[in-house]
Amino acid sequence: MAMAAIWTAMVVTSVVCGLATGNGQAVSGAALEGAAAAVELCLSMAGVLCLWMGVMEIMKRSGLSALLSRLLAPLLGKLYPSFAGDRKVMDCVSANVSANLLGLGNAATPLGLQAAREMSRRSPGVASDELCMLVVCNTASIQLIPTTVAGVRMAAGCGTPFDILPAVWLASLLSVTVGIAAAKLMARIWRG
């Protein structure tokens, strides 16, 4: 609700300023150009997201997702110790991590919500340390293949959309490391 109010205020302020400065024609032209560009971007991104959602479905049906879940179990067990024995929660978390590794932010969100729903059943109405850690890890997310960003770059006409990989790897590794450290620190401070 707050974001809707903020965006509405920004749009109204922009239109009023444009009209007040005599640039009403430019404001309406920019609005139409922006709307057309948004539709083009959505259509080009839909193909990329469909491709990677299909890859995730193939991984799930072939058992590769379960294998990845077993490979990630030791690491995820340390991050979410209260849920290490809960197969349903850990499967949801590992699916979320898998989607994030592939850079599927939009596809990772429903998986993250499902994991959060499963985690919240133990402590309804209160965010546990593990649930907060899930939010941090999902938000920071390590990405091996930034498909969404590469799709946006490709739609914008970039000839080499994946040349950003080293920067993405470094930035995502740093963000996850700092996020996990902050979540662990805050959990200790909050308990202490």
C-alpha cells in the first residue's frame, strides 16, 4: 500500500512539474514511449523466463532437483539448523536456492514464499531466526547464471549479455556473505 502511494506521488509530481514548466508534450511523449518499451521488455523477458522455468521443471522431473537438494543439505542445514531434519522445508529452500543460482528472481519468489510458509508453521505470527535468514538469502541470492539480467541486456540490444558474469559472481557472493553475517549478528543481539 505504501509503495502504491509513493509511486502515485512520484507520477503526479512529475506530471505537475512537466506541465508547470511547459513540457506537457514531452511528458506525454515520454509516458507513451515508456509504456511501449515496458511492453516490449515484458514480451522479450517472457521467453527467457519460460525457458528457465522449463529447465527447473525438467530438473524436478528428472530428479536433478532432488540431487541438488542433497548436495546443498549440509550447507543449508547449517544456515537453517531448526529445519535440517524437515525434508519438506529443506526441499522448498533448496528449490529456492536453485532458482536463485540460475538467476530466476521471478521464479524464485514463489519457491521462497512456499519455504517461508512452511517455516512459519512452527512459530505463527513470529519470524524465527531461520525465517529471517531465508529472507536475507533470498534477497541477496548468489547467482551463477544471471538469466534475468542477461535477458534484459539482450532485449536492450547487447551482443554479449553474459559478459557481466565475474562482476555478478563477486557482487552476489559479497552480498550473501554480508547478509548472512548480519542476520547471524542480529540473531545474537536480539537473543542477548
